[in-house]
Amino acid sequence: MDSLIILAVASGLEALCGYPDALFRAIRHPVVWLGALIAACDRCLNRPTLSFTARRLSGVAGLGVLLLASILPTMLAQHELLRLGTTGLILLAVAASTLLAQRSLWSHVMAVADGLESHGLDGGRAAVSQIVGRNPQTLDEAGVVRAAIESLAENFSDGVVAPAFWCGVAGLPGIAAYKAINTADSMIGHRTERHAAYGWAAARLDDLVNLPASRLAALWLILAAALTPGSNASAAIRAVWRDASRHRSPNAGWPEAAMAGALGLRLAGPRMYGETQVDDGWMGCGRAAADVGDLRRALRLYRLACAIQFAIVLAILSAQG
């Protein structure tokens, strides 16, 4: 019950306020702190002279350090603050709100739409480079739009639904542990020469903790499509059933397929990251020629899906109360 109250208040706060720029300038962001610890462990433990197996074990150890550093302080804080009653719950919700990304994700993807409309292809490329890893100079307008929609769908799961799910399960320690794992995956969970062994544990654990959220994210998008004129919930269901398992990620395909089907688009598919081509399956069977209008429709679906999640949390709280 306390965890759900923390989640409900945190979700509302983050949707309204986001993470204030002044606070970021003053103390940075908790994810930056986690990133600094991940980088320090990487430098100390991921030594190239070690064997592949030893580097994999070092990665497990580094992940253990990260989880202890994120869980123990937040467990202690939650235990002490819950003694304060309502005041403690509010303080915990404020802390948890910093680890949700509803508003920031909206702002970053909206910037792509605004960039395309205000400054053409160059403006769209500049904005999308802030949220995707592929080389924006290789993208035409449709490619920029698809990249932004794919990022919106995947990060809806990773940055909104998953942290909310683990906050609802375990409060502040749950959301802190999730963000630690997800940040580690984004930094070291790549199959590069340096991180293929060391980042293995982070990548596998990230896949595991995102399993429930990716399915829920697809469901929220399907429900949003059912409530949005011009969107197709039935096509979203068919795309998830047919295409989600074809994605290279065990999780990203779920929200991307739901978004593709709802909008009548094709997303993912073969694409370039730097000099490397990723041969991924297509999500959806609609148009590949996406435009800015499609991006704005995706943002409307996203906003409604966030509202649906919030409403469901409130409904569960009401039922328990």
C-alpha cells in the first residue's frame, strides 16, 4: 500500500514538474551518480589482461556493488521516513519522482517534431541525435520520425512503465535498483570487445527486470489506441502477437510493435548504428514513410498511455483502501 501511494504521488509530481533544471545544475541527477559509480567499477574491475570468464565474474561483482549502493541507502531512508507518516510518504515520492521519465521523454521526442517543422531535416536530425544511438546524418525525414517513435515506444517501457512497476513493488528501493540495472545496461551492456564479458550480467539482468514492464507497456498502448480516434487497437494487438518476438531485444519489440500497429506504420527493421548494420525484424506491416503527423499521433498515444497507467494505480489503491 505504501509503495503504491509513493508511486501515485511520484507519477503525478514528475508529470507536472519533471526534474527542475536548477536542481540538475546544483546536484546533477541520480542517474548521473549511478553512471559515475558504474564507470568507476568498469575502470577498476574490467581489466583487459583478465580472461573472458574472469571479466564476466568481475562484471557480476561490479553489478553487485552497484545494487548494494542503490538498495541499502534507499532501504534505510524508506524505513526511517515511513515513521513520519504522510510527510515521510511525500518525501519518498519526491525522491522516487526523480527516477521516472514521463515528462523528459515527452520533451525530447516533441523536440524532434518541433525541429522538423521549424528547421527541416537538419533540425530533426539534431533533435533525434539526443535520443538515439544511430548516426542521424544517414536518416531522411521518414527515418528521423521512425527513430523518434521507436525511441518513444521503447523508452515508455524502460523509462516510465518499468520504474513505475518496481516502485509499486518495493517503493524507493525498487525503483532505485531498477534504474541502477537499466543504467548499467545502457553503459556496459553492449557486445563490444571491452564489454562483451564484463557487461554480460548487466545486460541479462536488465532483460529480466524489464520483462513485465514491456508487456504492460504494450497493453497500455493498445488501450490508448482503443480510446484514440484514428488509431487501431486491433492492428496493435495483431502486430504484438506477430512481430514482438522478432525484435532483437526480448522486450523492446512489445511496445514498438504495439505502437507500429496502432499508427499503421512499420518500425524497427534493418538500420545502421555507426558503421554496424543491425538486421532487426520489422514491427508492424503499415507504411515505412512516416511523417511529422505520425510522430505527433505517437505522442498523443504516449500521453494517454501514461494517463492510463496512472489511473490503474489509483484504481488499485482505491480497491485496497
